[in-house]
Amino acid sequence: MNTGVQRMVRGLFAALGRRTQVTPLLWSPRLNAYCQLSTDELQFLVEPFAEHPEASARPEALATPFPWSKAARHLRHRKRRVALDATATSSDVLFVPEIFQDNRVRKLPTLKTTFPGRRYAVFHDAIALRLPEFTASERQRSFPDYVRALASFDKVLCVSREVDADLRFFWDSYSVPAAATAVLGWPTDFGQPRPTPTPNLSAHCVLYVATLERRKNHLVLLEAAEKLWSAGLDFELVLVGRTTADWGASVLVEVDRLVKRGRPLKWLRHVSDHALHQAYRDCSFTVYPSVREGFGLPILESVWHGRPCVCGNEGAIGEAACGGGCLTIACAEATSLANAMRQLFTDKTIYHRLFSEARDRTFRSWDDYLHELFHEIGAA
């Protein structure tokens, strides 16, 4: 799987590997320990689509294709356990850039007294606490312990100003002594030079890149699109993203209904990076009607490709949009979303102004990110 957080973790691993020695570790809940990666696991970290390049509705299932897959993986991991408190030195850094809601919430705080080096974590969002009605119940139960565990690190790097404020709010709510924090957003860097974008309004294509989960507001987008199709506007809507057990079926039922009505609508599923690039190039503009985000990476990806984005204007989404190239509205409502989409299709002046803003916008690279990261963690 290679969703936004995972793509950033992979990018971070590659960038760090060009600057310093990095040892990637995976967590085994059954062993309650970190383990070294096998050759296959390291290959998956570096090239997630090498073995399964095709699109997938549930990419996470590819890791366990057989009933015995988990058991076999567990046996391999037993031989690769790493005792961090026994093997690390005072010059080592433990960096946890992913979300953890398993038994690490109890293990990692103990390293405060046993791990000899410094410990840092990345915090991506507090959506499970801010929007519990949009969050699976199992995530709601474990998320407070995750937030408490973050306070045991030497510093927590938050991906947006909104996320930083949320983390401090919940530490205060839980009466947890706050750790140091810093705001360090992810770079927009695809590991390749940015092409010179050209406008693509004539494609009459709208793209939405997001997992099919409730807060992403796919049903509102489909309602907005149907308003425009019913009014005679000719365009194609393309969805990219994996489905989910708790909400994806609701979206796919509506997608199927609209397709059967002959609406120009495609769900490409979870796609490779190559296919994702192509989807951005092929569209006229993107939409991002999510209710709340920690960072809003697809907004920046859209603008990086020179594609205007229709999105909200508050919180982390507003932070991502404020640099230009975005038409910001109250996206949670179908009529306002439909009006914004119609405006971009019918008003060439607005479209080309937003395209020019997107084209001229500058972006942080992984080198920029590492410069700021090393400053925050006190590394050379």
C-alpha cells in the first residue's frame, strides 16, 4: 500500500539514505518488538509497486495472499528482533514517522528511560478525536493512548500548524506534560524534476485522489457532479484511491448507480506512482472536498502538476491552498462544489489565472525538508 503517509515515509527513507546511515525497522505486535527488514520487505519499502504494479481496490490484502502468510512472516521476524535499549548508542536517533496505535503505545514511552539516544516522532493529524463520527471505532479507542505516548518523545514534528495546535490541545485535555513540538510540513517532491506544466482545460476531466472514507466526502462530490451532468455539462470524473471496509461500499454503490445511468465516471482504485502522475497530467483540474486533513498532500500534488484545485479554505487544507492555484470554497456542500466546478469549466479567465498561480508556485524538496529536520533534531 502507498497512501499519502506511506509515500512520505518512503520518500523520507530515501532522502535520509542519501545523507546519513539509516536502519529501517518494522514493528511486530506479536513480538512486541522492532525487527530488521528481510530482503523482500526492504524491496517493498523502496519499490512498493515492483511486485504488484496493477491497480487494487484493497492493496493491504496483497501482503497476506495466503492463510499462512502472517504466520510465516511472524517466524521470520522472530529471528530479526532488535533490542533497541541494548544495541543503540547515545549518538543514535530513533525516528518514528508513521502512525502507531498498536502495543507501541505502551512500549515506546518506556524507551524514555532506556533508549540512550534521542527520540522523535511525526504527528499527522488528530482527526480520530476531532471527527469521531467519521472514524472507525477501533481507531477511536486507541487514539488517546497514541496521543499520550507521543508526549514521551524528545520532540514531535507536526505536519501543519493545525495539527500542532490539536496535539497541544489534547495533551492539555489529558493532563499530559507536553513535549517539544515543531511544525514541519512534508515536501512536494516526486523524486524527479518538475515538468513545465501546460493547461489542459480541453480534456474536460476532473480528478479526485483520496481513500474512499467518510470524511473525504465522495458522496457530496458525486451529488455535485450529478447536478452538473443533469444540467448538460460535459465532463469526466475520475476517482483514485483504495476502498475501505467501513465506508467504501457506500461510495461504490453510488458510483455503480451513476455509471449504469451512463455518467462518465471512473474509479481507478489504488494506483502506482506512475499511473498517479498520468492521472494528474490527464485531468483539467482536481477537487478535494475532504472535511478535514492533517496536511492535504493531494492539493499540493495537483498544483505541482499545474492543475488548479477546488478545495476548502480552513485548517490544514487552507494552509496547503494559500500559496495559490486553488479555488477555495465551503466544499462540504454539494451546490457550492458544483458551482466551483462549473466556474472552472466555463470561465477560462479564472481557470488560466489559477493555472498560472499553480505553474509559478514553488515547492520544498526533500533536501529542503532534511535541512529543516536536522535543524529541529540538532543533527549536523
